[in-house]
Amino acid sequence: MKKVGFIGMGIMGLPMAMNLVKNGVQVTGFDVVESRRKAFEENKGIST
């Protein structure tokens, strides 16, 4: 399994990261805004 880190889960970053997750990539997302991190976690992403 491929693993990547993604910085920024905003308007552009979240959809891009989710596309990677849908294609079997393990994505760890980083964002300073808690609500964006939670949105990513709800869609099977890993956030810090």
C-alpha cells in the first residue's frame, strides 16, 4: 500500500486527498483547522 502525507484539507486539498484514499492510497492529512481534520477522518482518512 502506498502512503502519503497531505498538507491542507481545505477546499482543494480535501477532495484531492479523498481521491487518493478512494484509489487505495493511505493518506495522512495535516490541517490546523480541527473541523477539516474531522471531515477527512469521517471519510476514512488519517489526520494529525
